[in-house]
Amino acid sequence: MADTMQFDLVSPERRLASAQVASVQIPGADGDMTAMPDHAPTITTLRPGILTVDGPDGQSEYVVTGGFAEITATGVSVLAERALARADMTQETMDEIMEEAKNTYTTVKEAFENEPGPVDDAAKLLSDMVAMGEHMGLTAKE
């Protein structure tokens, strides 16, 4: 078994990370998971949360709001809808993210009045955003 694997994290704005790492903890939509070298090939969607990377230089954390992760035996590629280093997450940024999630929920609720599936998905997204903020010690303004 190899000791490290390639890790890449990109968002539409930029590449945030590219390194050899020992493991990546992923906030998956169907549950959290840890990818390590020689992992079985998997593709998963992301929920809002903290992506934690353990590498030779220590641990790094990134805030992701959604996207996809592709895991192979030799690496993890994360394509995030929005991502930033946890150290860069401020209350102002949290407020912006929450406002976007609230607007999405309102729009979906109006557009799909009698279709619970999309409305439930938007409500879960909003709930996940609140939980992510609370986990980091940030508040979700109502």
C-alpha cells in the first residue's frame, strides 16, 4: 500500500490545493467518508461541510458548499461548487453563503409549490449550511 495519494481541490474560481496526502475526510451527501491510498473507485456528491486533508505538512481544512469528489486508488479530485480555506471563512462570508441558500430555498419553494422533492432538497441544503456554520462557531442570521 502506498503512503500517499494525489489530492486536488478546485472550484470554479481557482485551484485551492494540489498535494500528496495520506487521507482526505469528505463531507459526502450520503455520509462522511475518509479516502486513503488504494481506496476503491468512488464518485460522491458533497454536502456543505469541512473537507479535512492529512498530509506530510500536517492537517488542512477547507469549507465546501457542494460539488463532487472522485476517489481512485491513487488520488482524490474534488470539484467544489464553492470552496475556501477554513482559515479564510469569516462571519461575512457565512452571511453571504446563507443568503444565497435562503434565496435558493425561497425560489424553489415558489417554483415547485406542490412538489416536495426539490423543496426538501433546498431545505436540506439550508439546514446543512446552518450546521456547517455552527460547527465553525459562526452564526446563521435569520
